Amino acid sequence: MKPVVGIMACNRTVGVENAHAVMERYVRSAITYGDCHALLIPPLIDNFSSAALTARLDGLMLTGSPSNVQSSLYGSEGGEGPFDEGRDAVSLGMIECMINLGKPVFGICRGFQEINVVLGGSLRRDVGFGAANGANGISHHAPDGTEFHAQFENYHEVSLAAGGVLDGVYGRDHLRVSSVHYQGVDRLGDGLSVEATAPDGLIEAFSANISGSQVLGVQWHPEWQADKYPDSQAYFRLMGQALRGMPLR
């Protein structure tokens, strides 16, 4: 049977009601290129047991989201919303439980940041449009007011770390990625190895094997129009590999 990946949902308002939602592009990319089944995980704090659910899953995929991780969760103050307390609580609990069980964890954008926070890292909140990030300053997000689809046309290069998982998969030293984020990694979490960096030095991907739990996170958006881009499809194929207990390297 195909493995089952849990995909993290967010709280969204639909009409006058709260809904638990995952954009279809994440689910479709996962099940198509990861060759797996998917179970959506509700961001409910009450009467939810991360431990009970992780026992029934072969892996976890954490999606991007308009919301930001609350700064108090990585020892900081302030920060701009929107926030999603339910997503924070369930995501971070699921990551911890999956790693404790030695099961794979994959993260995209917000999910990448969540993994870093769980492993003791911190985030910076100054990498959006127009941010000056050193001599090679680039914008990690399109200007405010940019039409939704056009936001994903904000590309930049990332350099792949020699000998890393992504270096082994792609067989070259760089990728061109879709960048849609205002926050990024500041202090890298314990046990994580850098897989890719932006021209301004910002960490854009990391990996780890923690007690058998294979971890791979990327700050960019491989799920966006993945059917057009073999490089993006490769990320989800790696996830499918990990779900089947196969090593990433």
C-alpha cells in the first residue's frame, strides 16, 4: 500500500465561519510526485493528540501559510501577524512527536520555519521586499500589493551546499527558486545542516537525520505549478522516498 503523509492545515475564515484549509497545490504535488496518500491535519488545540495521530502516519509535511509563527515561541517579542495559534500548537507538537518516533518531516516556507523553531532555532523578520541584507541584498518577497499569482514570480538563485542531500539530487551547485516570505531563519536549530543559501547569506534549506527521523525543509515554494518544473517535482519525490523508509542520501 502507498504510505500516508499528514499535511498540516491552517485556520482560515470562510464567510462568517472558521475553516481548516490546505491549498490544493500542496496536496496535489505531494500525492502526485510523492506517490502517497494524504491526510489533512486540523489545527485544533482542544481535544487533539499529536502523539495519537503521529502513530498512524508515515510522515509529515508542513505547508506554507499567510500566518507567521508567534515570536514568543522562539524567545522573541513583537512581530507582525497574522498569527495562527492553533497552527502553531499543532504543528510544533506534531514535529516533535514525529522526530521522537523517527519518522520523516518535510517543511515548506512556514513549515521550514516551524521545524527550525522546534529544534531550538530562531527567526528573523526583516527579509521582505526592499530589505537590505548585506552587500548582496535581495528581496525575498514581491512588493506589497503585487497580484497573488505574480508574487510567485519573485525568483532568486540559491547555492547548494556541497555534499548535501539537494546537491546529490540535482547534481549542480545552484537552483532558481520562487521566494514568497517575510521571515527567515536567524539562529539555525540544533542538528540541522545547511542545504542551500541565498545570495545574501540567508539559509534557504536544511536537512537532518535525528534518531532516524529524516528532515528536509525549504524556504521556497516547490508546490507552485510543480507540474511545470522537474526541480520542484524532485522535492516531493524525495518525500515519497523518505515515507518508504529509504535514505535521502
